[in-house]
Amino acid sequence: MPNTVAQKAASTTSEVDQVAAVVLSEPTTEVIPFELAEAPVAAEIESRIAEIDMDDTNSIVSFGSNAQAELQVISQSMLADVRNKDVGPAGDSLRQIVTTIRGFSVSELDVRRKRSWWEKLTGQMAPMAKFTARFEDVQGQIDSITDTLLTHEHTLLKDIKSLDILYDKTLAFYDELALYIAAGEEKLKRLDANEIAEKQAEVDAAPEDKGVMIAQQLRDLRAARDDLERRVHDLKLTRQVTMQSLPSIRLVQENDKSLVTKINSTLVNTVPLWETQLAQAVTIQRSREAAESVREANDLTNELLTSNAKNLRDSNRVVRQEMERGVFDIEAVKTANADLIATIQESLQIADEGKAKRAAAEEELRKMEAELKDTLSSAKSRSTGPADTPATSIPG
């Protein structure tokens, strides 16, 4: 890792510790009623009651919306930053650097390993040359990724600080909602106890010709009162959701803090250790390669000595055996004599068999000639007899 990158990584350690040491305030869970509130809080509640105009529907519908204005500004500011960057780049860089190191296989360094047919076909380099080239490539990747991790670290630190502000604003909004809820509930009590009761008394005391209008005013007042009650209920739900968002913000912060700490630890401790181990792997492999060369030379010397001794012994045996042999081997002479005798006997036997077969053939020929003559004589005497007819006679 370059010195500049190492210095930047070390310089952010104090900033990481400072961010991790921030303790966020805890939210309160109770809404203090107006009658139990202390003077400063009661004054705040009273000022919010003054925002309610029962004759203005928008005043009721928007009651409490001002509390969220500042929170919305900080939220939109953070979202604007998110739109301009990728989601999860820091985690991707960490995974990338781990993948780079894992892809660096020391098992491929074995100089005794024979290249596969595919490596030979594609002309891939020898293991050590490939290892050295790959180490240089890995070093470049580590340097690039560590520089990128520094950028992510600064971005996450900025996000953590922004989340601190968002948490404080959300907590302020949560407390502000409590004031608006208390103001709304106090206003409902006053409406029920005073304004609606007074308007009901007016309806009861009004003459018949004016009673309808006053009754309509009473219905409108009660309708506005119901709208205000629903708005207060919505504010209570909003406060509950806001209370749930507070631990969510803290959880995101804790995750970012953990990731920043992990990045910083990786840059300051892990990456230099990886580089040291890789450098050692190169040195160890070079030593091993030299030892392999020495061993191969010794093996070759021993192989030549044993091979020459064996060749001398085999050659001497062949030469001595040939020197002690005669011109003809007695076994060969005996075999040739036996074959000659068998040939003469076989020739005599074949001649005797041929003579016997010829004599038998002559005897058979004489028999066939006699039989043919007898047959012809018999046929001629038939053709000259009185009983013969033209159809059965045989010409002589």
C-alpha cells in the first residue's frame, strides 16, 4: 500500500473514534397534559392551541404539519446525496479486495506441476513467471481498491454525521408532536366544556325562526370538533411511527459505524499484512525454485551414474555370451536334421498313397467300361426284337 494511502488511513482513525463515541439522546414516551405541564411547557402548548381556528378547515387539517418542516429539509438533503451515488459501494469494495486476495492461489506455484493440455495448447507461461506477473497485478488491484475504500470511508463518516442531525431533528419532531397532541386534546376539552355547551344553550334559548341557523352552527362546530379529534389521533399515530424510526436511524448509524471501523481496520492492519504475506510467498517460492534446481541437478548426476553402470553390465553380458557361442548351435543342428528326416519320410508316404490311389482308379475305370458295354448291348438287342414298337425302339 502506498505511503500516501497509509497516511490517509491512519489520519482517519481519530475521526472514526470520535464518530463512534457519539451518544444519542433517548426519546420520552409520555405526552404531558396541559393541566400537568410546567409553565414553560404550558405556554408552548397554549401557543399551539392558538393555531387552531375552528372556522377554518385547513387550520384543522394542517394542525401540527409545521413541526415536520425542518425534519423534511434535512431528509431531502440526505436523499439528494443518495441519488448521486451507488448503493452499497463500500461493502462491494471490501468484497472485491477479499476476492482479489482469494484469487491469488499459491497452490499454482508448484514448479513440479505439469501444465495441462489446455495450458500447453494456449501457450500459458510457467508457474513461477505466472505467479510473479499475477502478484504484480494483485498489488495494483489492492492499491486501487484501498484508495477507493478511503473515499467510501469519508462518505460513510459524512453519512453518520448527517444521521446524527437527522436523529436530533426526528427526536425534536417527536417531542414537538407531543406538544401538538397535548394542545389538540386540551382544545377538545375546551370545546366540549365551553364552546359546544354554550352553543347548545344558544340553540335551546333561540326563538324558532333563528333556531335553525344556530343549530347549523352547532352541527358545524361539532363536525369541526370531530375533524380535530381525528387529526389528533393521526398525530398520535405519526408520533408512534416517528418513535419507531428513531431506533431505525440508530441501527443504520451503527451499521455505518461498524463498516467504517472495518474499512479503517482493513486499511491500517489487514492490507499491509496481506502485502507482507504475498511478498513472503514470492520469496519462499523463489527459494523453493532454486532448491528444486539443485535437487534436479543432483538427481541427474545420480541417474547418470546408475544408468551408465547398468548399461555397462548389460552390454558386457551380451558381448561375453556372443563370444562363447559356436558357429552353429547344436540344438539348431539337431532340429534341422530331425526336420530333414521327417521330410523324407513324409515324401515316401505321399508317394505310396498316390500309387495306391492310381491303382484303385484304374480298377474303377475298368468296371465302368464293362458296365457301359453291357448296357449298350442290351439296348441293341431290344431294338431288333418282334415285340418292339416304333415308339419304344432304340436306334442301333
